[in-house]
Amino acid sequence: RGISREPSSRWTEPVCQSCTCQGGQVLCDAVSCSVPCSHPLPAPAGGCCPTCTGCLHEGVARAEGDVFSPSDGNCTVCVCLAGNVSCLSPECPPGSCPSPSPADCCSCNPEKCNFRGRTYAHGARFSLDGDDCTTCVCQGGEVECSFTPCPMLDCPQHQRQLGPGQCCSTCRDPPAPAGCFLDDNGVEFPVGQIWSPGDPCELCICQADGSVSCQHTDCVETCPYPIRIPGQCCPDCSAGCTYMGRIFSNNETFPSALDPCLSCICLVR
């Protein structure tokens, strides 16, 4: 790299490599760092190895001799010495108290609960005798009880039921429909009833589940001049003929309305 090096000389490259000149060749290895402390500071600018002139604790750089408390605190005191962090926690005598005090460095043992002749530890959850729907908890010598929350029901009150051993009511299954109710005209048909909704070629039946099933009838028999009977689906080609607004019976002869010299006859085909 344009610089003359003496034989056996050693130097450090900017990429933290240790190089030496041996027999006209340059041999380089990564710089090996010996760090004699537990919480060293990162290598300074231009340096390769961490330094023990301070401490790096929980991502925070501390100067030599700094006294501090860790993030989870609890009255623990730490000090930075030669890159090592030493911490001391207060020694607390055993004892009990109603609830822990945040201003007191010594944590206390919350009181137990005496409830209905039984003793429960702090934080214990239990149910009342014979009442699984009530849950109680011991909090620092006091017992707090609450009922099991029940979901909201979307059925009317008369369709709700409370089964044996259940804490919350449930909805009964709705009764089976007694018929089919049509909202358009307010008519209710019993199960099995057959009717025509207006089109004589369409028949509907009331199903057992309260639904309505309809079927349309297709007329297959056709003729040029059928007789249409009111309320009947298909035109009748066997009862006679309808011609120019008049009805004629089978084999009946009549003059043409267009030409009096023509004679017409109604034939069944």
C-alpha cells in the first residue's frame, strides 16, 4: 500500500487487522481483543477493542465510579468499577403486611385471608360452597367475590332457560312452526295446505318446517282456438272453440263473421 515495512515489524490496519512483515510477505490476522471486565464500553472511534474505562449496562454507558439503579429497580444499587458492574440489594427481614408499599424497598408478604373457617393465601381464587357461579379472590387479607359474567341473549325472556348446574341462562329452541305465514296478505296456511298464489298455473304447499314450496305447471296441449276457463291453468282444446270472441261447441257450424258466404265448423283435433 505504498509504505515500506521493516522485516518482523507489526502494525494494525484500519479494518482491525494485525499485520506483520515476514520474508517479504505481509501476513494479517483479525485483532484479538482481551477484555478483562464484564461490562466494557464499545471500542472508541478508530479503535478495535472494547475498553474497561467505563461500563455498558442495559444499553446505557456509565462512567467509571457511577452509582445507579437498574431499570427494574426494586431499590437495588449498582456501581461501575473498571468496566465491571456490581449490584447490591437491601436485605429485608421477614414479615407480613396488608399490601406492598411502593415507597418501601423491602417487599412484604401480603396477609392471608380467613374466610368462613378457612385460610387462603394471597392471590388464591376459590368458589363458595355449593355456588360455582361465584368466584372469590384473596387480596391482602380481604376477600372479594364476583358473579360469573353471562353473555347477552338475543331471545325474548319467555324463551330463556336455566339448566341444572348452569350459571347463565340459554335460549330454548323456538317451537316448531304450526303453519306458513305470508307477509304480503297476512294469510296463514296450515302445514300441508295447497293453494294458488294468483297464477292458476302455479301451486304452492306449506312445508312442515314453515317454508313454502311452489311449482309452476307448463301446458303442453295447444290448439288454434281453445276455450279458456276462468281459474283453470291450461286452455281447453276438447270442450269447443273460441272464435271472434264467441264460444262454439264441438261440431257446431256457424257463418263466418268476416264473410257471410263462408260457413265454419268447430272440430276437435
